[in-house]
Amino acid sequence: MSTSHPSSPSPGKGPAPGTGPTPGTGTGGAPRADRGAFSGRTAFIFAAIGSAVGLGNIWRFPAVAYDNGGGAFILPYLVALLTAGIPLLFVDYAIGHRWRGSPPMAWRRLTRWTEFIGWWQVLICVVIAVYYALIIAWAMNYTVFSFDTRWGDDPGAFFGSFTRALEGADATVAFDYVPPVLITCILVWVAIVLVMVLGVHNGISKSAMIFIPLLVIMFVILVVRAMMLPGAFTGLNAFFRPNWGALLSPGVWVAAYGQIFFSLSVAFGIMLTYASYLKKNTDLTGSGLVVGFANSSFEILAGIGVFSALGFMAQAQGVAVDEVVSSGIGLAFIAFPAIIGEAPGGALIGVLFFGSLVLAGFTSLVSIVEVVISAIGDKFGLSRVPATLLVTVPLGLFSIAVFPTTMGLALLDVMDNWANQYGIVGAALVSTVVLVYLVRALPTLRDHLNLRGSFRLGTGWTVSVAVIVPIVLGVSLIASTIDLIGGEGTYSGYPLWFNIVFGWLMALSLVVGGVVLSLLPWPRDSNLNRPDSDGDELAPPVVPGTGLSGHDVATPHQLRPAGPQDGRP
């Protein structure tokens, strides 16, 4: 369905004095979409880095790098960053910035029938938000536990007794609450509600501008302290020692692309949403490069800190480094507590490490929840506070009711695996194929990015998005499916019904839910047809295979599809 747009002044010219729209209204007196905005590029960059730098940077990257060639892994990692991570980041920025909306509204404005992709992305964020808070809650508890190394000599047994988690074949639906986790889960959601109610500028960007520098300072201190431990350089040697033969393995390259893809928060609505709050003449490509390289720099810093600590642990136990390497929850809540318990000044290391997990997790959770708030706000034309409460209260109540229980760990494990493999990867693959081959939107996105971008995009970007990204995502999806279906036993040893209900059916419901939501009409008071927050008319839908043109335009949004006047059909 096409959208009619109110008339606007000629490109590059503002309205005559006294004739512009009144505050709160657009051209023709129509009410503007009051969605909030970042105060500037710096605020956006901090918020985007806050989203990208999450738990995976700290507990996933070091082990992935070590298992896939050590120092040699940096080469495929950088190739993946430049040929997939940053190009996809630019795609998200262009869609959100040009069509000034949450994922469902921006995709609908891009081309009507693609709205389902936006809702699919929103539902992925709903699923991730409800379980992500549990990990932050654990990290908050462990920050306190670090002061007296409460886990004692057996961190593995302590974690089991602390979470009271039902594991393997014992996993089932159970609502036996774990009081310490319940309390910290409530605190996480109270903090989220407070930050989100404050809005894009006062809440999201200001919290990121405080937490991200604090996170970096804490982690640098942690790394320096870890490097002073006995055996630290043995760990660093294991981490950085290159295995050049690993570069001949396709699996190493797939692992590099997978790490970049998950780590940058691309293709599931976050960066698209954040870009919609940017000023119109922001340098999008320059900002993307800053975010991409800042995220990767933090991952390498995390690798140095983690492997310094693992080197100490290996020396203390008299074993090789490869015998103590772990990732994910095992690294964070079992391996690191063991290190903290044995290291001189372990309490400081513990507070810094788990405090870093809390900060990294919190800024990422803020960005995940914002995707849902923006979508609901746009759909119903709500102001900030009602939209925030309508989203965060139900999300928080569900998260608090389900995850601080004995089934919380098993649910988190299954939902995270399927939400990542069949939610994020699936949505990214579908959206890329739709953009490139069905809508043929890349010329439009490229020209929008290039008008104010300090790094101009050309054939290399097009090839990356059109060829490299779909191949890598497709291979990753196929490999994950073969692994899950063809592996011995069930995922993590959980009952088959548990994996089907909370894994396969959950992932399928995200797709079906996205399609159903896209078919529901938008209320008259929604933001869909309102002028943007500046009172300007909306950018028109994509004309397949056609770039943009314009002379002396004030913003990229005033560029229009090229036509005969530009010497093009």
C-alpha cells in the first residue's frame, strides 16, 4: 500500500519565515512523530558501542579465537569485520536513518510487504530480553560473592547449588524460585524501567556515556592486574601463538564471520532503531567504522585479560592452558571464580570481572528492550512513558516469573541457542536476500549513506552485502541445523520435548508472529503516516534497482529515486 506524503519545500530550501510547521506538527498541520533523538553523533556512538559490547565479547571471543588458530584467527576475523560486519552495520544504519522508524515501520516504509521482517526482529528482541536479564542478575550476585570468594574450593558445585539448576534429562517446567536470583532479577528490571522511561537522550545515551567509559576503565585495570599474575604470559602465548594451518579450514572462517556477526548487534533491529534517532546529516559510515573497530578492540582486550587469567590457572594446577580453556557461562561462573579464589588480590579481580559483565550486559539489554519500545510506540503513536511502561512491565514480570527458577538455566540455554541460530541468523539471511534480490534496495541505501558519509561505499560494499553475507549466513544456518539434528543425543542432553517446545517451536513462532503482526492494520493515530520529528515529509519507498538523485539537497532524506531527468530510465 503506497503512502501519501504531504508536500514540502523545494530541496535545499526551508519554509519562508513564519510559514513553517508549529511545534509538534508537521507540514500541513499534521502532528509529528515524537520519537526522541540522540543529541549528537557522540551520544549515538556511545549507545551503539554499549549495544555491541556485550557478554559475548568477554566470554565468547577469547575461546573462539583460541580454538580457531590463536593469533592467526585475527586475519579471518578482520576480513569478516570488513566484508560482513561493517557492511551489514551500514545496511541497518541506512534503513533506520532514511525511514526514521522502528524496525516494523522502517521496513514497511521501505516497501510495504517487508514489514514482517521488522516484526520478526522485534520478537527476537522480546525473547532475548526476558532471558538476558537472568545473566546480569547472576553477575550482580557474583560481584558481591567476590568479596569473600563465597564459592570456596569448588566453584562448579557452588554454581549448581546457587542456581539450583535442573540440568540435562532433569530439565522440565518448574517454578521453584531461587531467592537471591529473584531479588537481583527484580533490581535489573527496575533499573531498565528507570533508564527507558527517561528516553533516548536522558536515558539511553546518558547511561551509555557513563557506563561505557566505566566499563573500559574497569576492564583495563582487570587486564593489567591479570597480566601481573604468575603464568599470565604462558596464557597470552597460547592465545596469540598463530596456527597458520588453521586458515586452510573453512570452519575457521565461518567461526570468524559468526563471531563478528553476533558481536556487532547487526540485523535484528537494534542498530536500525538507534540510527532512526540520529540527526539527518550525521556521518553514518564514519560512525559505523568507529563502532565496528571499537567493538573489535574491546574483544581483543578481553582476550588478553581472560587468557592472562587462564595462564595463571593452568600454572597453579600444573596443567596445559588448553585444559582450562572454556567459554560462556562455564568461563564466567566456574573458571573465573576458580582463578579468583587462587589469585593474589582475587577479590579485586572478581569485582572488576563481574562488574564488567553487569555493565556490558546492562547496556546491551537497554538496546534490546528499546527495539520493542520503539515498535510499540510507533504502532500506537504513544509518547515515551506510556510506550515504555506498556513494554517493560509485561517483559519484566514475565522474566521475573520464569527465569529466577530452577528451570531458568535450561530455558536460557535452549532459547538462546535457537534465538541466535534461527532467529538472528535466519532473520539476517532473509532480510539480506529480500533487500538485495527482491526489493533491489542497495542502490538506494548506498546513495543515502554516501551523501554525508566520510567513507564512500561502492562496488566492494555491494559485493559484500549481495554475495559474501548471504553465503556465510546460509552456510552457518545449514551447519547449525546439521549439528542439532545429526548430533548424538539432544541439545545439552535436555529432553526432546523441551528442545522442541522452547527451541524449534519458539523459533518458528517468531516467524509466524512476525507475519501475523504485519497483517494487522496500523491505527489512525500511529506514527506511520506522520511527518518525522523535524516536521519533514517521509522518504518514499524504494524504487527497485534505482539509486537516488538530487541537487543541493539539505539532507539525504530529500534525495529522491533517480529518473529520466538524471539520464536514467
